[in-house]
Amino acid sequence: MRPTILFGGTFDPVHNGHIAVAQAVADAFAVTVDMIPAADPPHRPPPGATAAQRADMLDLAVADHSALRVDRRELRRGGASFTIDTLREVRNEIGGDLPLIWLLGSDALAGLASWKHWREMFELAHILAYKRPGSELSHSWLGSHARGVFEEIEPRWRSNDALTETASGGFSIFQPRTERPEAASEVRSLIAGSGDWSALVPPAVARYILDRKLYGAGRV
């Protein structure tokens, strides 16, 4: 069965790593990946750009990627953006039988136990994780850094292909051919410090940031 794949995040700003991973997942599963910017992410400090600006940057970033699209449902919903609410909404839209996959980075996975009703996510969807800088996806790392999460996902572990066979309840690791080193926090830090950052984001996104002087860009 062809899955619905959602890639949520703050995307503050979207960078080349986000796009590369989303495109690789779209290619691997032969589907379109929906990128969902959070309106008001409750698990991190306030974003440096508004929700509308972050969504606009996503539009620019995916413009040349036919298998990627931007879903603004969390912006339209307003308030705190809880993944469980988005999964319930999408599950109601696609029905109970089709596979639904939530894509996230290993850093987000390690903090999953702080998310609202996080265990219920598996009743609605599969979780597909990819490695991010500063965190790992091995049994030993997760067992020591996120014990509760590891105990929940360990019996759910399966192959990527197996996620397409059932509607929800599984966990898998996606391994891109090349690990992406980019991090939004690094991009913001480089911009604020007048560092060399423009090559880390799509060119249209770099122009948008400069034009609007986001994250301290162009500050004298």
C-alpha cells in the first residue's frame, strides 16, 4: 500500500538537509512527502521567523521538487502545534486502513516522551526516524538517552518496507545515502554572527532571509 508521509518541524529556517532527506524518503517510498511547518512549537524556544515566513521559505525550497509539498494545516489550526492533533486529523481524512508515516529526526525522537500523548501516536501512524547531528539511532544510544522511548519503540522495530503493509504502530530507521550535517540552529547562529551560511539553504531561501533580514541577516 502507498503510504501518506508527513514531515513535521519548525523549519526555522528550512535548509538543504531537510529537503535532501524529504526527497530521499519520497524517492524510496515512491510517494509525495508533505512538509508541515509548526505554527507554535511547544517543545522549543520561539522560532526566529514567523510561522507564515517559515511556510513561505518552505514553498520556495520545494518549488523544484515535484514530490514535496507544503501542508499549512497547523498554521490554519493556530495555537500550539501538537503532532497528535495533526495525526488524528490526517487519519480521519485518509481512513483507518492506509499506512500513515510521521518522519522525524533522531534528536526529536530522543525527546519524544515530552510530546503530548506521544504513545498514542503509534495508534495513528508509524514513526520513521533519520539520524541528526548530535544524536544517534542505535539501540544502545537510545536505551541510555531516551529509555522510555526506546522501550516503546523496541518491539515495534521493523523494515522500511514493512511500514507500508499496515496502517500504523511500527517504527523504522531511514538511512539516506549521505548523512546530512546541516542544522537550523547552526544556520541561525552563522547568520547572526555574519558567518558563511548561504550555501546551507536553497538559494531562494537565502534571498528571502536576506531580503527580510531574518535571524539578524544584513545587520551592520
